[in-house]
Amino acid sequence: MSTERHPQKNATDKEVTNRKRPEAKGRTRKGKDILEQIRSAQKEQKPSVQKQEKARRLPKPEPQNLKARLVTVSAANEGQRLDNFLITLLKGVPKSHIYRMVRNGEVRINKGRVKVEARLKAGDLVRIPPIRVEEKPNSYVPPIKSEDMPNILFEDKDLLIVEKPAGISYGLIERMRTTFGSDQFLELAHRLDRDTSGVIILAKSRRALVRLHEMMREGEVQKVYLTLVKGDWVNDRQHVKLPLHKFLTASGERRVKVDKEEGLPSHSIFTLIERFGQVSYLEVELKTGRTHQIRVHAQASGFPLVGDDKYGDFDFNAKVEQGLLGVPFKRMFLHAHRLTLNHPISGDKLIIESPLPAECKQLIEVLEKNAK
């Protein structure tokens, strides 16, 4: 009996095995079918995806009505280099593209080929080739409200000298251009730090701007500032001649430091006005106009400016904001007080002064009162 049972058992196992195999094959075929369907769908979609990628890579077609134009050079642009004229006119176009257009003869003056360094004359006709200029997002700059308009200290057809407020939220020149209109030539002749208040010159003509730059390089413009520094200033009059070097921090912020190897010659004259114990009130005359010059020269001399958020004593500034000096004070105390120069066109002598802003004046009055 044992010999009869074993074959039956083997047959039964074989039957079970045979029954399972078709099911496994069925599942495998089904998986292959699904995979094949996915691949087929991908093949059908692939051409359209490739077309989309190719369309993205192709340059955008230029508008049909885009044509070359002729721009007449105004008296305000008399003497300006062609490249600088084009860079200002074609905002948003890379400089490399502008230079290439001039080299290729696409830009012409009075129908003739020119070089980028060519000087413009009033009445010249400049040919500008067809070019797409893409608008930058959020490029709108609001005009200055009438109540926020800087005080005008002097104005004629060549100059506009105003009283810049501290901490203006947009660049002064951009807002002034928006206010006066794009037809009016308007350029800064020099700059003030964002948190510095006081006298600043804007040129209303190209020839005035060029001459002002020459005068400043030659030291023909006297700039006098008023400042309050931390500490008991020692000398009644002190010349500081420390070379200054500009650099960028890891975060991309512009800074300046004293550097005897790489720094540019810089000269500031500090004159004591009054001592108040914790702080000293000074007048500063700039003999050179380096970036952050007064701030770095004062800090390097051991007397950082009150309220300076880059080179100052931060703990001391925080206490000053809370009223340490007798009244809360929440800005940098640096004011462009006086400019003395000969008019760049007429030659007349100009002395332009701006009194201390109300918050600075109040702090000095409180310090003087507490010192008595």
C-alpha cells in the first residue's frame, strides 16, 4: 500500500504546482501589458514635450512694427560720450550688446559709422536700431509728494541744489526724475549716504555735470559737515589722513576700512565745536570725497559717529535711541552743512548752507542745556 500512496501524493503535488504556474504567468503578462501601455503613452507624449522644450529655447519673435528710430541730441547731452548716452537711453539693454551694435555699425550719428567714445553735439541725429527692451518688474518709482519735496536751496538752468532728508526710502535722484519728468536732464553731481542729511547738488545740464566732476577731482568744492561722535574729543583741530579701501562683505554689503596697502589717500579735518562728556559736537571738512570717509576716519580715531549702524558702537547707539543723551535719537548724526564753490558755468561764487534738521537741533539744545 505504501508503494501506491506515494505516486498519488506526488501526482497531487504536481497538480498543485501546475495549477499555480498559469496564474503566475497570467500576472506576469498583465504587468507587461501595463508597462507597455505606459511606454506607449510616454512615446505619444514625448514629441509634444520636445516641441515645448524647443519652443522655450527659441528666441521670442520680434514685434512686426519694431523699427529703427532717430533720436535728436539735446543741448543737455552736449559733449557726452556715445556709449554713456546709449546706456542711459536704452535702460535694460546689456552694455555688451550696446557696444556690439556700435561696432557693427547699427548705431550711427548723422548717417555715419562712429566709435563708442565719440562725443555728441546738440542737434546730432543718432540712429537707434530695432531692439527689444524688457521692463524690469517692480521698476516703478513713486514721485515725491509735495509735503516731502526737499527744500530747494538754489536753482537755475544748470543747477538744482536741495536739502536731502535722512533715510529717504527711494534713491533721491530717481524720485526727483519722476517728479520733474523724463524730459528734464537731472543727474547727481555727488552722493550722500542714505542716512546722511543736508546739501546735495543735482546738475540740470550735461556741461554743468562734467565741470562739477572736474572741480571735485581738483578739490575746488569745499564740503563741510556737522556730526556728533561718541567720546571726549581731544584736539581742537585734527587732520586725519588714513587711506581707505572699499570691499564687499560675505553678504554683498559695501564696507570701507583703513588699509595702508590698498587704500586710496583720504583727508578729513575735524574741528571741535563743543564737548558734552559722553559725546562731542564736531565740524568736518572733507579734502577728499571717499565713500564713508567721515564715518571710517572718526571710528578709526576712536570716536564713532552717534547712530552709525555700520561703524558705530551698537550698544551705545541702542541706549541713545532710548534717550541716554536726554532725548530719544534714532538716526545717524551726520549732516552736510555747507558747500562752497564757484558756479560751474557762470563762475559766480556760491555758498550754500543747510541748517541742522529738527531732530539733530533738538538733541544739541538738550545737551547744551544739561551741560550748564
